[in-house]
Amino acid sequence: MIKTEKQRVVTPEYLFFEAPRTRSYITGSEAANEAVRRGNVDIAIAYPITPQSETMQQVGELYAEGYLRDYYRAEDEVGAFAAMSGASRTGVRCLTASSGPGLMRGLETVASWPGHRLPLVFLIMCRVINAPLSIQPDNLELGYMLLTGNVVLHAENQQDFFDYTLAGFVISEKCEVTLPVAVAVDGFFVTHARGWVEMPSADLKLPARECYSEAVPMIDNENPPIRIARDAPIQKSNFISYQMHAAWQQEIQAALERSRQWITRYLGGLIEVVNPGAETMLIASGSAVSQSREAVRQAEEAGKEVGLIKIKSLRPFPGEELRQACAHAKRIIVPEFNCIGWLNREVRSTLYGWVDAEIADGPRVCGGITMPTEMILEWVFEGKPL
Amino acid sequence: MKSCTPYCITTGPAGLLPPAAACCGIVLPEKGQGLVEGRLVSEEAALEVMAQELLSRKNPTIFPGPLVLWAWKEGVSEKAASVLELAEEIPGVRIIPMPDYRPIYPKIDPEAVINPCHPNLTIWYNKIEVCVFVGVHCHFANITLRMIRAGTNCYTITLCHSAGHEDSMASLPFCDVEQVRALTEAVRRLKRQGLRPRHGDACGIQLTHAQQAVEAGLVWRPA
């Protein structure tokens, strides 16, 4: 008997909140792999790229052990992501993963998933995307992902990577959501470093995908969205109306909004707030949260209370939550691991007109270097230019 | 400091491209609740409003979708029968199906079907001022509802098998045979209490010209 058939199906609520957990000291790649083991995944397809490869190699071992029903290496990222489209349309639970340049190569397909209402989980192990070539962590690629209509979760550490991945399958397949869920993590800092991860028994797994209870019918070559992939450009007014196209685009955003309640239920909210009363607030996602936590601790040692808002969900973006958490703030600092400051832009557009705080334009690192806590503290204490 | 007022989902025409209600802060009801014009209410209150609107507005029409038109799983036939039972209680009601979601070339026959590509054509042609969606996949129901709100004055009711629809004026989630029968009972109760239906002189389900032709064994060709 294959191993997945020996696992006991339990409800997501039991698996996430009630099942006893044991601690393991594992890498982020291993944490994602352990989530897949418990995820009742049908098919995993990817193309190798550092730092994603390690996870997908391990997922290959899960296939060999009998936890997955199918697994293969695609010809490239375009092929991998297109295969995801086909697999998800047939109603099975799907997983893929990529990093930096690989994600950029397949981005057209990634951006088509939400419109086709395809539930799946897409693991993103962030790395530098632009020249000069580097395999180091830098999350510039998430700036592009924010525009695609995917749900985008950004994990801080190994524990998050396990929890978000497992919850991602369930959120993705909720009827009112029916969208791909991207679970991003900063490469190497998390994927190749060890941390404590609490996990339920590997004898448990999620229920299978209920493909007949989703927002669109499964594969059917006579009906959109499948037919859209087959036929001429949908902009042709005798194919579907412009108004339908517009309403369809709106529906992707509406579905993203509906995912809020499930992210709140399964991940405990779209944000986490440390020192909510502080006048200076740090806002960060991913590894920048860990660096900010340490900066908050060091600032406290120096006699200054600094707050921290961890953003778990980049799409949907926690607008209302941020407005409330920053209502009292006088200074907001946004540490980031990319040169363009996509999170800073999000924060500014969300808070514009809602708060009186000054929003600092940094600090940022890029190209794969880490962010020393001293760098954050400089912005806290020395008030770098706004 | 900014503040915002609650968004309401009222009958249109709402303009070229009204926003998706979910993006305006309207959330879906839980099991046992309903949604009326964007407000969460009890299931009973939602049923009451639906019954009232179905009896008092012009040309009530039921739009059954593939999930109740085809006996694709156990229980569907029973649900379809309950929808017919509801129809029989609404004087002057018509039933125009949304059998699938295919784009129809070169144009739809608005007497025969409603189609998500041009739902407004069916609403306008048949002068429908209140309608019920039942058994339509949620994605297509949502985009259709938004287009109806944009361009017509039709009051939209959704009996959803899943989580409900923010863009309809009245919505009931997780709607099974029991809830459809409860709506039928609400319609009966209002009539017993003296509410005179808008089309009180009409008896039973009204066939469209297309349906009359088909019933008479003729091949129907739209004009």
C-alpha cells in the first residue's frame, strides 16, 4: 500500500490547531517538504533552480515513497507552470515551486492562473532576478507577483513556511476563493538555514480537493475558462463582451478579498503586531521581520520602545489592519530586502490620508546581502532622511 | 483623516462598471445568515425579503444553472423539484435557464437562455425586474450579477449552494432543498397574509414564446 493511503484524513482545523505537535530542527526546504507530506498532494511539477531545487528534490523523494500520485521535472518554467494549469483544471491538488529568474520566465502563465480560477500552491524561494547574475536572496520578484492576482503569503521563518504552505492548499480551494496561493520565503536565509518547526504527526493529512465544489466547473472544453485557453483572444467582442471581461477581472480581486477570512482563520490574521503602542513602528515581511524583531529588542535595551508590524499576507494586502495599527504612529520605517521598495509603496498608498505619521523611505538591502540590525537602528535613532 | 460609509447593493442601473461588492467591504454570510443589499441578516429575514420582492416586482424569472439542470449527483433532482415547487407559487414567473457558460455566436436568443457574456440582453428583452439565480457556478454567477447591476433595474436574488454572492441584492448561502422550501413557504405565507402579487392574474409558470414553440413540437428559430 502506498504511504498516502496509510495516512489518516483529518479536518484542516484539527491538523492546524488540535493535533499534537512535535518539534524538529530543520531547514526551510525541509519544512515545506513536510507540509507537502501532510498536504494530500496529487501532483508536483517544477523545473530546477537554486534555491528552490532542494525542496523539489525532496518532494521527489515523497513521490518515490508514495505520498504523491505524480511528479516530474518539466522542460522549463513555462512548461512547469502550464502543466500546473492543466493539472489544476482537472481537479487535482497541485504544487509547483520556483525562484527569481525561473519565476520571471514563467510569469505570463503565473499571471493567467487567477483568471482561470486555478487552485494550486506555488512555493517561491526568493533570489536575485537581475544582472549581475546571483543566486543570493533578494525578494524583488515579489514586486511582480503583487500584480498577478495570486494570493501571496510571505513567510518569515521555517515554521511559517510549514504552516503557510499547508494552509495554502485549503485557502486556495475554498469555493469563494478558487485562486492560486503563492507562499514566498527569502531564499537561503530560510530555505537553507535550520530552525525549530512544530509539526503534527506525518500520519495525518488534509482531505482531498473537492473539485466539484469550486467556483468554476472542472475541465470542460466547451466552457470558459477552459475555452478561453483554446480559442482566439478573449478581447474579441463577438467572443465575450468587454463588460464580461471587466467583470471577470474584478472577480479576481473580489476572490482575493474573500480569502481574507480564511487567512485570518488559519494564520491568525494578515498581520502580527509587537508593541502596538509604540510611536515608531517598523513594518516588514519575510526575513526582514526577523531582523526587525532583533532591532526592536536592541532598541528596548537602549531605552526606546519600537513597534513591529509583521505582514503575513501581501495579497490580499492588510489595508484596514495597517490603518488601525498605525493610527497613533509618528514615524514608520519599512525595512526591505529589495532595491525598489515594493512594500514601502504598498504602505504609503495604504496609509495616505489615513495617518499623520512620517513614512521613511527605507532601509533597504539588495543583491543578496543581509540587513544588519544596526542598519535598522540607525533609521530608528538617527532619523535617516524621509 | 478619512472615513468611509458602508456600501449598499441596490438595484441598478449602477453605471458602466460598478465595483465588486467584495472590494467595498461587503462580506459573505455565515451558514444560517443571509445578505440583503450588503447587510448581514438572519436567514429568515433574507427569505422574507426575497419572497416580498418575488411577489411584488415585474416579470419575476428564475435562472437555473447547470448545477440544478443536470442530475449530476445525488440530491440534485430533489433540489430541482423544490425549485419548480417555488416557481409554481409565484404568479407569472418564467424560467429561463443558464445551461452552460459558452459564448454564443453571433448573439443569444434572450427568450431561450441567459448567458454570462450578455446577461443584460435577457433582462432587457424580457423586462425582468426580479430574478433568482440557482445552481450557477459561483464565478459565473458573480460576474453575471455585476453586469446585471451595472446595466439594468433588475433585483437579483441568489440561492447559492456555496458561500453566497455579495453582488446580488439578496443572497442565501449553503442553500439546499430545505432553504428553497423555506422560501416557497415564505411566499405562501405572504400571500396568505394578503399580499397581492404583481402578476396576480397570471396562473402558474409562464412559458416564453420559445418554450411554447418547443412544447408545441415546433422548431424554434429566434427572430
